[in-house]
Amino acid sequence: MAESIAFWFLSVVLVGSALAVVLSKNLFHSVLFLALALTGTAGVFLLLEAEFLAAVQLLLYAGGVVTIVVFAIVVTERLVGERISHTNRSITAGAVISLALVGLVVNAIAQRPLAMTRQPLSEDMTRTLGEAVLTKFVLPFELLGLLMLAAMLGAVYFARPED
Amino acid sequence: MGLQAYLTLAAVVFGIGLFGVLTRRNTIGILLGIELMLNAVNINLVAFARFSGSDVGMIFTVFAICITVAEAAMGLAIVILLFRIRRTVMADHLDLLKG
């Protein structure tokens, strides 16, 4: 019962803030609503008993990504010296395509018999995650480190001051 | 709440993100839509992991979150660079490759 209430509350927050992200007329408001949507997702992770992922979501996503986007807006607005316009075009076509896709997926989900009960996970999820990335998934983990380094160097190179 | 409820929620959020990507004029707005779509995929991965009792979905989500952060940093660096060259962040005006 408590889970149902929490789920519906988080669903309303998540869907509402997601709609605000794509419909808001102010770019800055969009970003703040994105932060709310990402926090709502962290709540959904908590509901699914993935505490470590909820913490990562808050730190990296809601903390990191939102900060980067705010910096980008501040930098570009300072360069152009005016408010960046933030409107939508061909709303009807976009809505038709999105609704068609959602209808298709929801229909497919409704037709399949899906699990109603949760399966027991490992006792300590954080420990399992830590052990997995250093044993079974060590190669993807190292490649991820390489990708992060490349992304960081690339971002610094692109955003360097003009000569 | 069964798996179905979580998958439906993720599908709706994905659809909203797709709407944002399709209709926003501003490149930063398009990037925000992409973030929403990636976020919906993460909900799916965690829900499947939780209801199937396998840890792999959760591990994959950690990788997906890290790659999204790298994507956001690179995407915004490209936006700033484009802005320096073209003085605009409107996707309609970024038509350098148009023949």
C-alpha cells in the first residue's frame, strides 16, 4: 500500500517535471525541472531498493549534469548578450509521433504477462557492484575510464579560450 | 506495484523526452530531451534487474549513467564551440552541411 502511494506520487512528480522540461518557455526553468525529474528518478531507484544507484543518480546526474548545463547557458547567454529563445516548433507532428511510440510500447507491455513479485537480490548490493566491476566487468570498467578521460580532454580542448 | 507499472512510467517519460528532442528549436533544449530519454532507459534497466533477481541490470545502469555524463559534457562543449563559430544555438540555423 505504502509502495503504491510512493509510486504514484513519484510518477506524478516525474511526468509533470518531464513535461515542464520540454514545454517551458524559459531555458533556465527547463534545466531546473530536469533536476527535479532526475531527483524523482532517484526516488524510483530507492523504491526499487537500489540505494547505491539512487546516490549515484543524485551525485552525478542531478549534481553534475545540471551544473554543466547551467554553466553552458550562462556562457552562451553572456556571449550573445541576450536571452536565448526557447520555443517549440511543429508541436502537432512531434506530439503525434511521441504518442504513437508511447501507445505502441504501452500496448506491447500490457499484452505480455510480466512479473508482479520481486526476486531476492544479493544481500549487499553496493558490495556486489564493487566486486563485479573489478572482476567480471573489469574490461568495460577500464574502457569507461578511457572514455571519461577522452571526454574530459575533448571538452577542455573544445572549450579552450580563443587565440 | 508490478514490473508493468515501472515499464509504463519509463515509456511515458521516454515519449516526453522524444517530444522534446523533436520539437525544441534550441540545441540545449534538445540535449535536455536526450537526458530524459536516457533516464527512462535507466528506470527500465533497474526495474528489470529488480524483478528478475539479476544484478547485471544494476551494473549496466552504473555504466549507462557514467556514459550519459560524458555525453552531456561533450554535447555542451560542442554547443559552446558551435556558438562561437555561428553565434547561434538554434538547430534550424546550424545548416553548414546542407548542400
